[in-house]
Amino acid sequence: MKIAVTGATGKLGSVVVPYLREAGHTVAALDIAGDREAETFTRVDFTDYGQTVDAFSGIDDRHDGVDALVHLAAVPAGGIVPDSRTFHNNMTATFNVFQAARRVGISTIAYASSETLLGIPFETPPPYLPVDEEYPSRPESMYAVTKHLEEELAQKLVRWNPELSISALRFSNVMHVGDYAKFPEYDLDATSRKWNLWGYIDARDGAQAVLRALEARIPGFAAYIIANADTVMSRKSADLAAEVYPGVEVIRELGDTESLLSIEKARRVLGYEPVHSWRDHV
């Protein structure tokens, strides 16, 4: 495939781009920030529709059009900028990216939704554990509200175009190998990472999920939780659930340090299977 990646220089994008290339695909790396990578990087402001549609249509000696799109460009969390800027930046950019893709004939899209739609920071306990994609989204921040609206937009667009494939990848907290040194500290306080049910995603496994979604290109819209198979903790997941969320039903038996962010749908539908763990590096 010929693939455009927005947010190509971000924490996840910087891993997704080489991962897709190593899998044999041609990648146009697009972002508003970052150094110009030799003959492959183009600076694009995705809040500008004209720039967006132009970048997908072709860029001089970079590419003459793409088959698929990975949309990762965003203000990546709440609190980095004021709420209004987070909303306007992310919502405008995602509309522009989706609409431009439709206009130039791109029918395969994988994009970064968010684990925040599950109810993070879980000050209201989750409905059950492990959490999955089967209950309505629970945005608790303006960042999460925007992610909710992006998923709503995607669902409406695929209704208009049944051949369009949009995969919303609800990534957990993205980590690089260098982040893992601090993980053992989490064992000192079970509540320090309860805000996302002790989940994470190794950027390399995040990149694998992107590739799986693009290759599957299932028509319609679907959301998938993308996390690693284990938690950030050394303690047993069942013990964590019982201590921190004693009133929440655990709907099935849990593996030793199994993630409480269920990845069963991504496994079943996309063939996603995480292969990395922080335990291999600490």
C-alpha cells in the first residue's frame, strides 16, 4: 500500500512510520512539527483543509497519491493546551482528514481514538472488568469528548459510503522502551495508575495494530481497544481489581497480570497479538 501517516513525528507516529515501511509499504510522513526527514517528511497543518486535501492528493517528488491513511495527528491529551484549543484543533483536524480522504478516494483509514472513552480516570468505577468496547463511551474530559465526536463522525461517514473502512484504535498509554525503568515504582501504590486500569501500549505493538487494521480493511466502522496483554504492575490483576474496585463485577477469570483493558476484539477481528512487554526490559 501507499500510506499517508499524519502525526508522523509524534510518540506513536515515529514508530508507526518505520514499522509500515519495514512491512513493505510506501509511507508519506506528514506532520505539523518535526525535522524534515530526507525526502520523506512534509510539514502539513491539518487544521487547514486546503493543505490536507492537497497533501493527500500528491506532493511533488514525495508521492502521487495514497491508498490508505493513518491519522495520528492531534493534541495528544488534555491539559497540554486549554480545553477550547484541544477541541478545535483535534475536531477540525479529524474532520479535515476524514473529508479530504473521502474526496481523493482513500477508502481505508485507521486512526487514533482513545482509551479515555472507556471512562478514564475512572473516578466513577467501570461497569465491569475487564472493560471492553461493548458499553457506551464515557468521556470525562474535553479531550475525551472530542474523541467521542470523532467516532460519531466516522460512523456517519461509513453509512454514506459502505465501502469505506474506518478503524478507531483506542490506544492505551503509549510507551517506549526508555519509559519502562520507572514501571517497578507503580507497585508501591496500587492507586497511582488506577486512572487507566494499569494499562499501557508498547509503541511497537501499537504500530502492529495499525498495520493489522489497514490490512484487514473491513468495510464500515469499528472501535478496538489497543493495549498490551499485561498491566504495568507486578501484582496479580485479580488482586488489584478486588482492592481498588471492590464493588465492580469481574466478568471472567483473569490471568496473572492480564490487562484489564480487554483486547479480545482486536485479537479476534484483526489478528492483533502484542509481542512486547515492559517485563522484558526491566
